[in-house]
Amino acid sequence: MKPITDLIHHSYQPPGDFASPQVPVYKASSVFFNTVEDMRSRQWLDKSGYTYGLHGTPTTFILEERLSQLDGAKHCVLLPSGLAALAQVNLAFLKAGDEILMPDNAYGPLKTLAEGELAAWGVGHHYYDPMDAADLASRITPATKLVWLEAPGSVTLEFPDLLGLLAVCKQNQVLTALDNTWGAGLAFQPFDLQPGQSTLGVDISVHALTKYPSGGGDVLMGSVTTCRDDLAQALKLSHMRLGFGVSGNDVELVLRSLSSMALRYAAQDQTCRAVAAWCLSQSDFAKVLHPAVVGSPGHDHWRRLCAADATDEAAVHSGGRAASLLSLRFQPQMTRQQVDSFCNALKLFKLGYSWAGPISLVVPYEVQTMRRLAAEGMWQGGFVRLAMGLEDPQDLIADLTQALHHMRASA
Ligand SMILES: *Cc1c(COP(=O)(O)O)cnc(C)c1O
């Protein structure tokens, strides 16, 4: 053989007993078979073998199994972003003539997908009030094939009565899918919402792994998990036909961060509650929205699901678990320019989308324009969402303090 062929088909094999903390990165388009019989018989669907890079590698299988473990699920598929994971669920289970229901406070791009592609393909959609199970019940029709859930809502952070909403869906035998990015598999168990008491849970859980599981602000990935074999089969086959793949290098980053996720979640939660407690004492804010804040919409539902054994009654409930998002409504007299100047004056909080990375973030929102069911004027006024990073809470509070001074001076 010529030297360049030898270079490619080199016979050296390293010893096989290498063991170290992190999962190795396997990457492939082609995967080799030993014989034609082997090629024809090998199965990827049940994870008994490897057939093509898109259908899984040891690295992606390991992440899928660990995410199943985290969610209390049996099956998992990986997608190139959280939004792609939301899309995958719709694409796997819906056809023309079907309808979906989404909470009015759902993750914005899910609404955009329903109003764009899904509508163009003949899949209808309606919104429901996530804080009213009777409203959900009144909107279910024979065409309703999927109900989306989110706990809490993405920007306004109202925590729904997940058990009540699920009971309505079960009664009507409608498939349920939860965007579980906020809970991250840590705040509550999506497939077993009252451990030991009942088996009430969602059918499907979706994560934007981009958030806590990555934790670095540098990876985009999503997952869909389920306990049901029939749903997993349909998801995997749809996933295969659509050709959604993820990079082995990105999977490596998520696997590396996954081991510290619970610690980061807890630390960022504590920071967020310290900042929330401080915000409650500031007269510039008309409302502090965070599920653990007493009086924040759905606080009692959060408490029942995520802090059932906690007893304290402080203004910011210190038990249980919550993600590190906090939204603030400014006093009505605050102009949009003033709210913009507050955001521009922040130094540690960067202006940017996403959350759960090391750097704190701020985004101003026009909530009124995002709602389909809210009464005229209900969400008018200045509104920002803060996402806590890993900085010291006192430094974050100092940053907010100086930005409030700046805002008042700009009046
Ligand atoms: C960020 C996010 C997503 C989408 O994740 P991407 O990876 O950015 O596409 C979906 N749902 C929620 C609740 C999110 O916060």
C-alpha cells in the first residue's frame, strides 16, 4: 500500500483500558459494520447498536440516559436547541386538522412556531389561561391533540396549578407536554408530580439544555423525554426522518456541566432570592414576580409542588427549589425611556437573551404585546426580567442600586 493509504488505515490500536472522569467524545457520520449481515440487522432504535452518526454515538447515548435519569423518564432524544425540541414534539404528534392548546404565557417562540409553520400546515392552535383549569377545560375539543404546559410562564413567572391542569387533560385523554426548562428536573419531578401519592405526571418533558444543563452560555441543545414506550417510538422515528443531529463536542460540554448542575441551580436560586428580597424593599418596583415570593401569582401552587415540606412564612419563601429568574414591574409612572436607561446603566447584568449561565442578564419586555388573552392595559408599563448568574448577590444588588439612581436622575 502507498504511504497515504497506510496513514489512513494505520494498524495501531491503543490499549483499551483508559478510564478517566469525563465521557469521551465519539463523532461520526459513517459508522462501520463488520459484514453485510451486520449492516442489515443492526438496530439503533432500541440502542443495541450504532448505524449512523445521526442515529446516535456512545456519547449521545450516555447523555440521553443521564437526562432520562434526571427527569425520572425512560427515553430521551437530543435536539440542536431547546426550540427544536419544542418543534420536534409538535412534528411527531400532529397532523393537518389537529389543534394544540398553549398557555397564554408560553415561551414566545413556541407561539411563533404555532402561528407560523404549524398554522401553514393546517395545525390549529388556541391559548388558555394557565391560572384557570376551568378555562383550559372549556377550550378542549375533539380536535385538541396536544396541550402544552409551562411552570412557571417564561417571562411573567406565574406558577400554574400543574396538577389541576393535568387532571383536566387526563379526563379528556389529551396528550400533555411540559416545557420543563425552569424546573430542570430539580425543582419537581415532571412524571411523578406527587411522589408516592399518585402517578399523575406529564406525558412528555422538554428541556432547553442551553440553560442549566449547559450552564456556560455557550451551547445550544434541547431534549425530549418520556416514560411511555409508544411515544418514544414515535418521537425517535420522527427525529430520524427529520434528521435532527447534535454535535459530539456540544454533547461533551453538556455532560461535563451536568455533574455540577444541582449545585449551580441551588446557588443561583439563593442569589435570586436575595435579590428578590431586596427588590421587595424598593419603591420603584410595583411588583416582584418570582414563584417563591409570597403574593407572586401562583406562589401557593409553587409551594405545593416545589416546597411542600418547608414551613417558613417569610416574604421570600426560603425552602424548596426555584430557578434564578426574577421579573420586575415598575411603578406605572415610570416611562419606557426610564426603564431603558435602567437597563443601559446596569454593568454586571448584561443585556442578552437566555439564562442560567455564569453572567447575570437583563431583558426589558413589552408584556402587553406578548399576550393574546390579557385584557387591554393589563400588562401595560415598564417590565424587566433578570436572570442571575454566578456572581456574588451583594454585587448584583449594588449594580441594581446604582442603575436605579441612574434611572431616577434621568427622569
Ligand atoms: C431558552 C428556552 C427555550 C429554547 O431554548 P433554545 O436552546 O434557546 O432554543 C425553550 N423554553 C424555555 C422556557 C426557554 O427558556
